[in-house]
Amino acid sequence: MSKAVADLIYPDLTKNYADYEALYPIRTEDDSVYTTRFSPSPTGFMHIGGLYAALINRILAKRSGGTFYLRIEDTDQKRQVEGGVSEIISTLNEFEIQFDEGPANETEDYGNYGPYRQSRRGEIYQAFAKHLVEEDKAYVCFCTEEDIAEIRKKQEEDNCNFLGYYGKWARCRNLPEEEVIARLKRGEEFIIRLKSEGKDGQTREFYDEIRGPLTMPENIIDTVLIKRDGLPTYHFAHAVDDHLMRTTDVIRADEWISSLPIHVQLFETLGFPVPRYSHLSPIMKMDGNSKRKLSKRKDPEARVHHYMELGYPVKAVIDYLLTIASSEFEDWRKEHSDEDITQFPIDVKKTGVAGALFDPDKLDNIAKNCVGAMSGEEIFETVSQWAAQFDEKLNQYISANGERFQNSIPVWHERRLDVRRWSDLMNFYPYLYDSEFDNCSCEIPEKIQNNRGDVISILTDYLASYDSADDSDVWFSKIKVIAEKYNYAVKMGKYKKNPEDYRGSIVDVASYIRFAITSHFDTPDLHQIISVIGAEESIERVSRFLEKLKG
């Protein structure tokens, strides 16, 4: 092609490719300083694999003293969702993955290498596409969708090993310049394609920082650079953006490995230095006897929002992802329990080629320890914020009983590690937090049913002896008296030695009272529970349950 064709395509560009090179200078000459990015599409909830990639990109950049930026790849206008950019930003913020440059909200950016959304970089792509047309490295293609379908059909009939727009099948590649100009002047729709120099059947070695050398076929397809709507394809935008934003390392999902030949070819054709590429293995799950990738459509745990909804502590999710990324992280975390994760010396080469299997039990264990290490003040603030967004019932309770909620935290927090996520609070402790809790709604368990007479007597005596002024020791001493009255062993050693001499033990007596108040046999300290729900409420519950037994 010629400058005449290029000028006819883009007659009104105010800057050329050289102007943009000058506008976005090299950030540093130091190869040890990383510039990385996270570049999602605003198409809905973020996948956990995306959060995983963003986390690794951020750590590598910050550890090296470099830059981590957010770029929005929104050239596929049909797939976008309203508020998609805000969703990405808020999710990253929620998980404390801060970026140094990028979109501040749906409309504004910050940083010197923007715009940071591809839909606003149209003239930049056009300037580089125009340059390639001028140098005869790209060309105008007038083929319609019907033409492409016809080409594919003929390729299938000829049993071609490779389907696509290349070689003899590339109808517009060698059109005479005069014809191109005439058709452009007639207003025919067009796209711009790369004039690939790849050879059919020829392979080339590419390098991946995780996988090492990869031998792959050269790209032979005359890839579309600019679509009919004037926006670039992902491939072309990727090359132009990563170059101008001076990305040193492209760290992304391994689904993009197949695109490596075209991406490297684009960098080289454009005369750009090729960044280092690292392709992260996916997070997997068992499906029957085989492993597969986590699917946002099939698996709730694939959606980052899932962890937000359940109320997993942010630190727990991040730490869990880093155990997937590096076998060295757990030992590092033990020695650096309070360190920011950007201080972890992650080595992307050690992230592994095989996809890590998602382990919910391990996440839960990390989360339990994370909750256990939090102070009561931290829990109060974090749970209050979470409930306001995700749990209306708990939020109403906290709003109406803030001090009471704060006093309840030690009940389940001290000496226990059963809470993994904030949604556990209402599930495990409805007798503390559910204003509609009904201690008589469940069926009478067999243990109580079989000892109904004893339980009625024990609960009757408990009500008669209860005094809200009693401290824990006095309260329990009264339960011992009741136990002895009905021949329940107070000393467990004697009971274990001669169980046949007793109707049960003090543990059984306490469990009857516990169940009457909480509808559970296994709870934290019962006297603490009573102190939280209040003497009046606890007496009412025992009375209601007693009436149910008598009825």
C-alpha cells in the first residue's frame, strides 16, 4: 500500500506514531524494575483467577519498586455491563490490591500513561495502524462476513489443515492500490489486517517465564487489527498499549498461550521490544474423577463476589491465593504474620505449570486463624461493614444493639476457631443475633425426649434458683446442686469410673439448660451467652421450652 491509501483511511489524525512514542516515554532503563498491569474487560463479576493474576502482578511490581496499573479492555462494546468499571475498581479495593495508575471511576483516570480504557484510545491505535499501512505491513480488507464464510467452506472442502484468512485465501492482500482507493472513495466498509510474514508449517521458539522455551507454529493469519467499528481487536490493542504504557512483564492466564505467536509478531512488526511473558496456570477443581478449570457459570467459588458475600476476611482470601502461587508463602507468613503481602519475595517462575486444585478446607483453615488473630475492635468494624452490605438481619441487630454485639464477640472469639467467615455468625449463633430466634421451633432431640421427666424437673429447679446477679461461679454451683438432687454426677472422675451409679453427669444437666436456651448442645460458655442475651430473655426461653416439654 502507500501513503495515499493511509491518508484516505485516516485523513484527520492530529498525531502520528512518533508523537505517541514521545508522549509516553520509557519509565526506566533498569530491567529489574517491573511495570505490570491488570487488564480485565468490564463484563460482570470478576473471576477468582483474575484476582489471582492481579495480586501477583501487584506484588512483582511493588517488590521491584515499579508500577502496577489497571487498564480496562472495553473494545467489545456488546459484552459490557453497566457499572462494569466500578465493579472492577471496587473489587480490587475490597481486596486491597491498589493500582498506581488507571481509572478512578466510570469516567475519570489518573496517571501519565492514559487513557486507561481502550475505548478512549482510538486515535492512538489508528495512528499505529496507519503507520503499518504506509509501510506495507498492513492492508485494507473489504471482505464481508459472507465472504469469510465462503472462504472457510472452501477450505473445509479442500481439507485444509488450517482454517483462516492467509496465503492464497487472503483475497484482499494484494489488491491493486488503484482498486483500494476507488473502493474506499465509494464508501465501502473495510477492516485493516496485518500482512503476516509467518510461514505455513514453520515453527519458532518463544519463551515463557514460567514454562521456559515453547516451540509453536509461526502466526500465518492476516489478523484483523482494526474492526469495522473503528476499534482495535484485542491483539492489536494489547501490543500498542503494553508498549506505550511501557509494560515490562505481561503476566496473564495460560488461556493466552495460543496467542503468543501473534502477539510477539505484532510487537516485532511494530518495531517494539517484546515484554517478558508469564502465563499463569488456572485454578482447578475436581469434577468427578477429573480436574477442570473453575467456571464462573458452574462454580460459585469462581466468582470473587462469592467470597465477599460469604464474608471471608480479605487477608484470608489473599493469603490463600498466595499459597497457590508459591509453596514458600506459608513459611514466610509464619515468620512475617503482620507484613504486607507486597513484601513477599514471590518468584513467578515457581508458580507452577500444573493448575492448583482449589481447596476450600485450606481456605477455611486460613480464614479461621485469620479471624482468631483479629482484635474485638477489628471484628466489630469489619462485621458491621460487611453486614450493612450483605446481611440485612445481622445489620439490623448491630444497628439496634451495637454495644451488645460488641460484648458478644468474646463469647465465640476467645478460645474458639470455628468462625471462618462473617456469614457463619448468623448460621452458628442465631440464639445470639437473630431477633426472631425461636428456641421451641425445632423438634425435641432424642437425648431430651428419653429423659423428659428429668429435664422437666431440672429446668423447673433451674428457674427457681436462677438469680441474674449470680456470677459464673455461683451460677454453676447452683447447677451442681440441681445435678446432685437428681443423682447426676458432679465429679466426672467418679462418673467415668462407675457410670451405672448415676442417671448421668453434670455435663448432661448443663446440656439440658443449654439446649433450652440455644437449641444447641455445643455452644460457647453458656453463662457468657446468658450475659449477652440478658437474664429476662434467657428465663423466657427456658420457660417456653419447659412448657413445650410439659405439653
